[in-house]
Amino acid sequence: MLIRRARPDEAGLLAELAVRSKAYWPYPPEFIARFAETLGLTPDVIATNEAWVAERGGAVLAFYLLVHRDERTFLDDLWLEPAVIGQGIGRALFSHARERAAAAGARFLEWDAEPYAVGFYRRMGGRHIGFVDSPLGRELPTMRLALG
């Protein structure tokens, strides 16, 4: 598996991957459609932030997006193709994101967690620090990992 920088021209492909990944969880189709409309993953977002993909044999399997803000780096996205969930790719990408955040000088890595993925994030060392309202009309757990 290769982890490389995402290219702005991959925004559409990555947005579609995120929708497939979200649909892995037991959400109704209407919820998934609203998620797709609010995603906002554009070429400009990829060009102006730090986005990475995991690929194997030229096929993109997963990606993440970091937004650096002073002492905090936000893990804005982390999505995997449903067929590779549970194969260690999420763990590898999260570890890569943690290393990138630390290299950028962040003291904390923070994210608003997919509720079904909270267990994964706890295993990665994240701890719950609060909730945030999502544009989809629900609360999402906010999680944090201290770096260094």
C-alpha cells in the first residue's frame, strides 16, 4: 500500500469514496443523499489543505484530510472503501495523519467523529471531549489526541 498526497483533480473521486464509506453504516438513503450534498470536498479544499490517499495497484482505497490551525490540527475527513474496512488501512492512515499533525507543530489532533467509528478512534488513542452540531441535524462526538 502506498500513502501519497491527494491531487486536486481527485476531489470528485474522493467525494464519491466518502459517500460510499458513509453508506457502509446503517443510515437511510435520504441521510446519505444529504451527506453527499453537504460534503464540500472540492479541488480547492484539497489544494489548500493537507490531503493524503492510500492506494494499492493504482486504486485509491482511502483518504484523509488535515486542516492545520496553530496548536491544533483537525482531521476533517477519514474515509475508506467499504471493502477494505477492517484490514488495517484506517489504522495506517490515522497513524500517518497523527505523524503529519505532529510534524506541523500541532499539540493536538482533533476531529468530529462518525458515531459508528468512535470505537476505532478510541483504539487509536482518541478521547471524547464534547459534541458539535452537524449540518445534518445531529450531534457528533468531538475527539482529541494529544501529540508529543
